[in-house]
Amino acid sequence: MECEACGLDLTAYRGCQEVTLRCPQCGKEYDLNTFAQQMDDEFEEEMGFVPMDRI
């Protein structure tokens, strides 16, 4: 998944209450729902290890 602003690959960022995708170059953040149709098995496997009970 690429940043719409600068075209670089996005990285997953875990916040306190949610996971977003962030561009390492320009810092633009995207909600995961923005790229839901593009997510493949490899991405889902990586996100499966992100703890979501940090509240």
C-alpha cells in the first residue's frame, strides 16, 4: 500500500487505541479501512500480532 501524497510504502503504526497506516516520508496517516480492499494475507498476518487491548 502506497501513500497517496508521495508514493512511498506505508507502515503500520500502533497507537493507544487503534492501528493506522503512516507514511515514513511525509507522515500522512490513513485509517485501515481506506485500504481494506488491498490488504492481503501477509498484511493480515502481520496485523494479527498487534495487541489491541491496550486501553
